[in-house]
Amino acid sequence: MTALALALMLAACSVSTPSDKGPVLRLPDGRLLKECNKPVALPDYALSPNQVEAYWMQDRAALLACGWNKKAIQDFYRNRDNLLRN
């Protein structure tokens, strides 16, 4: 009977030992890892107000897209890490 109890205790201990492989870490979507667009290159002449506005809008759109991607990456890692902790 003692041998059976000892075998059961040892079997129970093996369940609580950590795996040698560890967790499998997912990577974020590759599209989120791309570099942000550089600022728009301005021409070497005076710009009209309409041209200034057009270049500004291009830069602003690129800045917003970059910010959304960076936030998505932060959210991805925050969510993944929370899942690993639980």
C-alpha cells in the first residue's frame, strides 16, 4: 500500500513540473512591423497655399497610420503577455 501511495504522489508531482518547451510565442502581423513613411519631400520652390495643404495632409495621414500601427503592436504584445500570465 505504501508503494502505491508513493507512486501516486510522484505521478501527481510530475503534472506540476513546468514543460521543457515553454510557451509558444506568436508574432504580430508583418504588416504592423513595417517602417513608418518618411515625411513628404518638399520641392525646391515656393508652394501655393493649396500645395502646402496637400503636402500637410499627406504627412498627417502617414503620421496617423503610423500611430495606429504602433498602437496595434502595443496592444498585440500586451494581450499576448496577459494571456501568458494567466
